[in-house]
Amino acid sequence: MSNRAKWIFIAPLAIAGLVLFAFLGGGLVMLLWNWLLPPLFGGPVVTFWQALGLLALSRILFGGFGRHGGGYRSHRTPEERERMRQRLRARFGFGGPADEGRQPVAGERP
């Protein structure tokens, strides 16, 4: 079977799989949202299209864009993660007495 014949067979299956995933995922998000949020927190009831938008938004915010592994943390060493924590603490004013005697991180404002 040639490459072209494979693509002619695989492409429609891939499109059908994406459509099926979207409808099942959107329906599941809608059912779960409408079952949990309005009774628990008084949230709004969502439609299928709103649920599909929530699913897409959560993928963008929490799923990344096709990176493999555990997201941004898996690509950093423990030292890089600690430097990032220190920069965030310094920038947003977190920390307390334990941070008083620490050395500033490179590039950090005093």
C-alpha cells in the first residue's frame, strides 16, 4: 500500500476521531458542570458549545501545546525551579523572616 493510499484511509478516520472526541468531551464536560456547579456553588448552567469552549480553554491553559512529559516543570532542573520560586517570591512580595538573609538571584532586583 502506497503512502498516498494510507493517507486517503487514515485522514477521514482521524477527522472522525477528532469530531467524536469533541462531542463526547463537550457532552461530558457539560453534564459534569451542570451536575456539580449549579447545586454546589450556584454557578450557571452551560450549553454544549460553552462546555466545548471550556474544554478547549482548559487544554490551552493546563494541557500545553503538544509538549510531551509533565509540562513545564519536567524540563527544569531542581536548581532552575528553586531560582524561579525565588524570583516569584521577590517579585510578588512572598516570603517572610526565612527570606531575610538569602542572597539575591542573578537578575533579581534588590
